Amino acid sequence: MDFKRTLLAAALPFAFSLSSAAQALEIKFADIHPAGYPTVVAEEQLGKTLVADSNGALTFKMFAGGVLGS
């Protein structure tokens, strides 16, 4: 009985990690330059390409203009 409880306690974190593995990976880009700046435009295009090529396995967020701080 004690072995079964130990096995269950050891298996629970593994089971929870499997359920979260199905979620999309979120990629975040931050740039000090404002939206429309050439590097920001290139990063946004890269993000769109990654999302399209990953078939939903990746998501992308762009934070331009230093909105996240330094």
C-alpha cells in the first residue's frame, strides 16, 4: 500500500506536465524602437512567419516602443 502511494505521488507531477505540453509556446519580442521602425517591422514579419510555419505550436507577441521598460 505504501509503495502505491509513493508511486502515485511521484507520477502526479509528471501527469500534470504532460497536460501542459499541449499548449502553444509563446514567443515575445521587445524592442526600444517605435512601431513601424524597420527592425520592428522585420521582427513582426518573423513572428508571423513562425506562427504560420508552426501550425499553431507557437504564438507571437511584439512589444514595441519600450513598453516593457528597461
